[in-house]
Amino acid sequence: MRWPGVLVALTLAVGIAGTAVALNSREGNPQFASQQQGLLPVGAAALDRLIATTSDPRPGSSGRARYVRCTSTASGALRNPWTCVVRYPRLPQVRYRVIVHADRSISGSGLPEGGSLRAELTAKALTVSGCCVGAP
């Protein structure tokens, strides 16, 4: 009579382990996905062009970006994270930390450059997002 209970327990254990493996394999690797899709690496000029379409996110400010310079020291197709310095019509310029996602959309946050440390610590982080980074 004990064998049916052991058999049911063993079947449940194998099912739970299989479910865990299947769920884990569903997690995507953006670098691998971009390579599989044959996408070209993200270039600084392409990211510059996308960020240049943003408007000044600071309260009471308006106007499009006048100057954008994005750099990355990372390797791989997406080269995350990126650092982008953006000059809007009103100073100071803003330094963003930008992430390019596998679907080529971007998201990032930053703070105005310069000023006092106290002002930076109390400032609300500015955000930037958009779609999609084109070919280099």
C-alpha cells in the first residue's frame, strides 16, 4: 500500500522540477535575442539622434535638445549602460544614464550637471524614454 503514495510523490516532484526548468528557460537574454535577430550594434550617433528628439523634462522648461553626446564603454550589441549629456535651451545641461532594451526602445534617468551637491541630492531625477534606436 505504500508504493502508490511514493509513486504519486515522485511524479509530483518530477513535475515541479520540470515546471521550474521550463519557467527558467523562458527568461530572455537581451544580448542573445539581439544577436539572434541579426540586429546591428547600437551606435552612439543613432542614440544621439533619438535623444535629440526629446523635450526638456524640467518643470517650467520647454524646447528640444540642442546638443546630445552619448558614450558607452561597454561591449555587446546594446552596449548598456550609456551616458548621454544633453543641452537644452535652458542651462544646466542634463546627464542621463540610458538603457537600450532588446526591442531598441530606451529608458533612462538623470540629473542636471553642476550646481551644489545639496541641490543634486534634493533634485528629482529626470527621465527620458523613447522608441526606437535606428541603425548606426
